[in-house]
Amino acid sequence: MSNEVDVVVVGLGPGGEAVATQLAGAGLEVVGIDQRLVGGECPYFGCIPSKMMIRGANLLAEGRRIPQMAGESTVTPDWGPVARRISEEATTDWDDEVAVERLEKAGVTFVRGTGRLTAPKTVEVGGQTLVARVGVVLNTGTEPAVPPIDGLADTPYWTNRDAVQLTELPGSLMVIGGGAIGTELAQTFSRFGVSVTLVEVADRIVAPEEPEASKLLSGVFGREGIQVITGAEITKVSYDEGSFSVVVGEQTVSADKLLVATGRTMNLTGIGLENVGLDPEVPSLETDERMRVADGLWAIGDITGKGAFTHISMYQAGVAVRDIRGEQGPPADYRAVPRVTFTDPEIGSVGMTEQQARDAGINVRVGTTDLATAARGWIHGVGNDGLVKLVEDKDAGVLVGATAAGPSGGEILSMLTVAVHAKVPTDTLRSMIYAYPTFHRAVETALAETALADTALADTVLADLG
């Protein structure tokens, strides 16, 4: 059977769902295809359930801080409320009926199955062929990446998809991978009483971030009792009688459970790229500034290689929808992509790191300040670990990158994202009025630091900021 429609959307994660519903709302005939849960990784296995877990863990941490600042407290962890909240409020027990109904009410025809390109503007799914008059949008997302470690595949290891579905916690846990997912989950489980060891093959955790942020988080983890092993070579994993054994360098680490959090793998295999003149072995799909891969073919989300973030997928969805509808609007621009690792302290960053800026040949000027020494940080007291680091293009007089780590790192980041995206002159940022006492006031101090090498005025500014 062959059906002709306007647009076929393959993959209904946040961005794919947005494209499908917006185009259907504009009067186009749209078919949306997904073999998994409508809504994608974020609402069921990623952003939403993990942040519910983190919220619970952070409450426990705050409760334990009471004796240092406000009295006495006894904190007894209980995973039950977290598990129930994830099951009942976030995922409806991992059922997408509500999401499917939302999609169909918007006018989208939903097909459960695996979509595969068989020719330009042509998708095969479940024995039927869909021919798109306008084109096809790919949003096939990613899967948890599993490294080829000897013995690992033969063990009952966890990924993030298993971790968010737990109803009971183990006594001990080893986490392989010190990126955002690994560090967030390691700290969460540790705060609920699990003995956690975190292993990272790079020389530091959260390696894509500034070295200062990695050092900051490592120090917090150490104080909280999380064993961190970096620069590690993992050569073998085995499982016997309910326990994992992992050979790390010259030592063997044992734990009740093993969580693998070593990144994501693009879902590009088997979707028929070769049938539309594309290399099926590419690591990601290259798009133009309108999200076009080829004539009548658009791609959004993780598979474009611009960052495995829900906000990137949603941003690209808007660009693709405008292009499909023939509307004017700004093209895709990735100079100021924000990201947040929701550990405690939160690590928010945008744009380039210092090293990336130097590698790009930019005449760099850097300003860094300790959030704990700012007025709000000092008032906050225990749990005030943090920093603000600004990376300035000295010649252009604008920020090209920034990091805000601390109790409100992701929120401080908002103003820095605007500064990088809009190329707000640093002179303008220095002349602004910053509310006192706030965490974001530390940005003003960091700006003064960037000027220290060029003007004695910065000494006076720093003294006034106190």
C-alpha cells in the first residue's frame, strides 16, 4: 500500500513531536513515526525523571547541612517517594498514551514502527510506503553508548534507562563515565546512601567543561564520599553471584551494580540513508542553516551532532518548520549553545571554553571569580562551592564563552547566554547595575578580573564589589 502525504516525521522525540504538531496545525497532512515512546528519551528516561531524582537528592543534602547553620536535623533517605513520582507523575509507568493522544488531537497521523527511507521523500514503515509531497524530517535520536570492554556485554549492567526505573537501590554502585549523566546519577545515588565509585577514562570528570569546573566538582565529590578514579584504563568486567568486578588499571573494583554512562550513539543505522544518496556510516548528519540535509530531507536533534540536548532539538524544530512552510526567520546559529550539568554545584556553560577559544586563534582574556567569596555566596554558607569564568575576545570586546558553577549555576547562565549570543560588548556588561546580594553579581566581579591586565580601574572596581 502506498499513501501520499505532505510530510513524514521519523522519530518523535521533543523536536520531532514539535515539528509534526506545528506542521499539522498549519494545515499540512503529517504522518509521525516512532517505534518507541512518543516524546523520546527526555520525558521517560532522561531530563525529567533524572531531575526528579536530583531534586530528592538535593533535599537530602540540604537537610544534612542544617546542623552547620540552623539547628539539628536527622535525615533518613527513602527512594520510594522518588520512584513513585517518576512512575506516576513523569512517565505514567512508561506509557505514552497521553502523548499519542496529544499528537493525534493536533492532527498528526501516528504510526508505531520503524521508518526507513527507500527513496527521496519516501518512507517505508510496517509494510506500507509513504510518499511525502514536501519531504521527510529525521529525528531518530540516540541510544546509550556501550564501550567495547572485555566481558561487559555478558553482564546485567545498567544504562540511564534502567537507573530511572529503579524501585530499590543497591548497597554499592560503580559508574563508568564521568560526563553529565554519570556525575549527576553518581551524586544522586550517593546522597541516597549508596556507596559510589565513579570511573572516567579522561584525566578529569566533566571533561568538556572548564578545568576549574572539573576541579570544583571533584572536590565536592571527595567530601561527599564518592570515590573518583580518573585517567583510568578499564580492561575487563565480570559478574558473579550478584556482584560486579571491574579491572581498572592495576586494581579491581567491586560493586553490587554497574551503571554505564559513556555517552550516546546516533540512531542512523538502518534508516536507509544510502537510498537517498547519503553515507550510512556517517557519525552525524550534516545540515545547512535551515536544517536541510538534501532536497526534501531535513534532520533535527541529536543526529545533527550539535549537542544531545532537548533544547537543541526544539530550537532546530523551529528552524525546520519555518523552512518547510517557506517562512522567513533566523537561521540556525550555534555560537551560544547553553548546557547545564545538574550536579550540586550545578555547572552551566555557554559558547567556547578558554582552550577552544585559544585553539580558534582568538586573542583571549579571562576573568574568574570564586562564588563562595561573593556576598551571596558568603551568606549562603555551606554548599556555596562555585565559580564564574568568562572568556572574552579581547579584540572584539565581547564574550565568546562563559561558565557559571554553583547553587544557581544554570540560572546565572541565562544572562551569560544572552551576552554571548547577542555579542553584548563587555564594556556594556561592566556598566550594568547588578542586584545586590545575588549570585549573578559575581559576573560583575569576573568582568572586572578580565580588565585587570589593562587598567588600574579594575582594582577600584573589585574593592567596591566587596
